Amino acid sequence: MDVAHCKLDGNADAVEFCPHDNYHRVLAASTYTLQEGDKPSRTGSISLFNVNAEENNMELFYRRDTAGIFDIKWSPVGGFMGPLLAQADADGYVKVYNLEYSLDDSEAGGGFLRDVNCEKISSSMCLCLEWNPSATSITVGLSDGSVSIISLEESKLEIQQDWKAHDFELWATSFDIHQPQLVYTGSDDCKFSCWDIRGSTSSTLAFQNSKTHKMGVCCIAKSPSDPNTVLTGSYDEHLRVWDVRSISKPVNETSVCLRGGVWRIKHHPFVPGVVLTACMHNGFAVVDVKGEKAEVIETYTKHDSLAYGADWHRGDISLEGKRKNSLVATCSFYDQLLRIWMPESDILT
């Protein structure tokens, strides 16, 4: 069921609902636009919306211009500060903002992003990032195949480790949320890797799989409900399920073809095994992963361009007296479209 939609001011590539209590209705959306010409430039923006599903409403309350953004992520719940939003941009910077937000008399809400800090990571572009579970570190993937681990302490960003992890663009990196000393990476070189970062200045390769993915690895997501399961998405159009009990030799348990490059994977915040995927040329899909079986339970094809950004809302929603626990934001690139919708599958009600 469609709830709301709008057009952004640039090519839309990421959407993130705030996971923190009292801020669940806040949605961040980012853009990346290449300005071609004699002096090409990469520009972008971050927009913040209040999303009210009960009233089929999405209201813009803040926007700022930025460098071209490839990725944004809210800090996880449980960090030492309030809601923080991190961006990875084309100028090689990681920037962190604090959400300053308050409810007015109408409870519509409003606020802005306050600069916390920024760090020049590299002359290469920052393509992706992810927080560790305690919101004290960020892993960043770069266009030259490198990965950097950045610490955030007392509002200060500092590079702790960096190393050449892959041969080509590094589009995916994430901490293992159950064992945060482990960092996963994936790249256009088709390799899926895991690194142990317990060394103070250097990392150790835990495993590297170079044979399973037939094209570049776009995204990696550890299951929050199963410490032994990791999912990967690839340009080869497959969502893969990995058993990582033996961290030195992960097992590809199963895969499902989504008929589009799998650019992003988001686990449902309440329903174990259910994931939302952005499938580039084939819209969006909700997939149910159970053990060695993975099946598509719903698709959404109302975007007319590359499906890049996707996320689940974390709060409770009541419509027509019935409680719903699934609201989705998705965005697509060249048509600059942001949509809010509710999946209709019975498994989510």
C-alpha cells in the first residue's frame, strides 16, 4: 500500500529511518549528482522528513547541500551520544552530524543536523560506511579498494587502521554485530572478505572467498537474530546466505536470484529472517530467509529508475484500528524518487 512520495533535488541513492526512540518518524535521504563539463563536480544533499503513515503524509523539515553522497547511516541505539548521522562522500570525507530535533505544538516535529566532526579519509572517494554496535567506530570502504576504521570519541574522528583490502572499488563493508572485532568487505573484484582488526595498527585476513560471486559484491548484512548467518548481494543478481560458524571457511548455504543487481540489504527490525532488498533494475523485493531456503514474498516496482535506497521503519503504526509493524522507504536514482509504502505480505502483519 502506497503511503506517500516525493521527488528529491538530485539523484537519490540512500534512505535511512532513524532507529532511536522518539525519532522513529525521522527519515534521512541523500543524493549524488555528477555535474559534467570542463570541470566536472559531484554534488549532493541530505534531506530530513517527518513520516506520518497514519495520515499518509511525509513532510520535509530540513535540507542541506553537501558533496556527492554515496552512503548515510544513523548510529545504532545504545551509543554514548544521541542520534548521529554519518555520511560517506565523493570528496573522500566522512562527516558526522547530530540530530537536533524537537516536537512543536502540532507534534509535526522539526529540527536540523548539527556538525559534530569530519575527517578527510583519502584522496579516493568514500563509497560506503557502517557503525559498530557501540557507535564508537565506523568502517569505511573506498574507491581504491582500501578500507579504513575510524574511531569516534568525544566528538573526535580519528583513523585507527587502514589497509588495501581489494583490487577495485569497495562497495560494501560492515562490522559483525555479534563479534565486532570482525569486519566484512566486498568489492568489484568479486571477493567477499573478513578481517580481524584486534591488532592495534594492522588487520588480519580471516577469510576471502573469490569464487562464489560471479560479479562484484555490493552489500553485506549480518543477521541480527542469527549470529551464524551473513547475507551478501551482488551485481550477479543473487542474494546469498552464508554460514559463518567456521569463520576461516564460510559456507554458502543457499541463494536466490532477484533479477537485478542486489545493491542493498536491510533486515526487518522485528521479524527474524525477513529482509528488504534494493535490486537496481528490478525494483525492490522482500525476501524470507529460513535456514537453507530463501524465497521472494513480495516485490515493489513503482520506481522507474535504479533501485538503490531502502529501509524499514522501526516504530509501531496503527491504521484503521489495526496495528502494523512494517513501513518501508525506498528511493531510485535518475528519477530522483522517494516513496513510502507498506508491504502487504501476511508474514509481516
